[in-house]
Amino acid sequence: MSLHGATLPPITIRYGQAGFPGSRATARAAITRSRTDAIKQRFDDASGDAAATWRVVRDVLHHDQRQVHSDIKCQTLASGFSQFILSTNWRAFVSPPL
């Protein structure tokens, strides 16, 4: 699995009340680690170039500003996600190994 250019180990999602918070915490930690690594890599790539460094700073600081997408874009995204889930063996991915 890859997120923001970083390769992450597969996350086993456990079901039940006791398993969900642990899985959620593991997923959050993996996402945070991936974001941190991606930001560090961007700064490393821009080192020595002041203009590029400031572009990275601006992008990182303004990254949380959400774009407003049209209804058609949202419908396309939802349809594509649905097709992805149906076309893959999603149950095997999220189920714990026996």
C-alpha cells in the first residue's frame, strides 16, 4: 500500500469493539508517519534552493485548505471508488488472516 509516495506495510483491520480502536490508531499512526516522511522528502529535495524551499513551505502550510468539488466530480469519485471495491478482493484485504 502506498500513501503520499511512501510504502506502508499492510494494515490488518480487526473487527469487534475491542479491535476497532486499535486498528484505527494503527491506521492513523501509519498515515501520520507517511505524511511526515513525504514532507521531509519534499524539503530534502528543495534544499539549497531558496525559491523551491519557500514553495514547499507555502504548499505545506496551505495544504489543509479544502477545495470545493462539483456534484459531478463527487459522483465520479464515488462511482470510481465503488468500482474499485467491487473489482478487488476487498474482503481478503480487510479480513484478518486465519
